[in-house]
Amino acid sequence: MQDRIISHFGASIETKTLAAEELPPYIEHAAQLLVNSLVSGGKILACGNGGSAGDAQHFSSELLNRFERERPSLPAISLATDPSTMTSIANDYSYNEVFSKQIRALGNSGDVLLAISTSGNSNNVIQAIKAAHERDMVVIALSGKDGGQMTSLLTADDVEIRVPSNVTARIQEVHLVVIHCLCDLIDCSLFGEE
């Protein structure tokens, strides 16, 4: 069993090393988009399914509360945290619309959508990206594998941060590091380096 445990650590380290070589320019670009939105009075909406829903919640809580320092709260909403809203939309319309209907109600021009999908093929996240574009929002896509269908929806104004892995667990592990990088870069940009 310990060999399996060590193997998981090794695979995680290898994926993170590859990501550290490939992803910094995309993470920096995404952070700039987030900072520009916040400075202009915008907010960040985040969505995903399963573990990616957890990542959306994690990101929004780091902004609403704090990351690693005391600072004013920043406007971010996870669209995956309201069971009454999600189940009513899924029941009355379709699970594919649980995020897009919220974006059409809450999203404004200048806001950012953080769309998280390890495969890039989650139908409700794809619909969320379409709704965000309808609302003149910029999209930051956290993906993995080959980027999936999300990739074809992104415009020149959007940014994709695609983890170089085909393993869901490894992709999720890097997504968490990316989220922490984004939080740190937002704090440093808005409140200075500590």
C-alpha cells in the first residue's frame, strides 16, 4: 500500500512540474483579467461539477473572506452552492442550465466567469460559457486532457489554463494550485506584496 501512496505523490509531483513549465503565462494572464474586473467594479462567478464545484466554492471563499492576509472582501460567487436554485432549474428546465440561468441573472459586462471542468466537456459548464459571452463577460477556463468542447467556445479575450494531464485526480490537484496562485496574484496586485 505504501508503494501505491508513494506512486500517487510521484505522479502528482511530475504533473505539477510539467504544469509549472507550461502554465505560468496563462495563470498570469488570468490573474490580470480578474484584477481588471475587480478594479472596474466587476465580480467573479465560478462554476463546476463535483470536485470542480468544490474548487469553485474554494475560490469564491478565498476572495469573499481572505486568502493569506487581512484585506477587504472581494466579490465572488460560486454558482454551485445553492441547492434550491440548482434543483429548481434542473427540475423545471434541465441540469444543463443550472449555471447559465444564474449567469443570465447575475452576470454583467465586465464580470469574469471561472469555468472549471477537468474534461472540458461538462454540458452545464459549456452552457455557462455561452451565457457568459451573451452577457459580455470574459471567461477563464480551468481544464485538462485535450480541453474538450470548452476550448472551441473560447474567444481571443478569454484564457484557458489547461493542465497537461489525462488523469482527473492530477488535473484537480493542479487546479487547486492554480486557484491559490490566482488568489495570491490578485492580493499582490490590489494590496501590494507583503
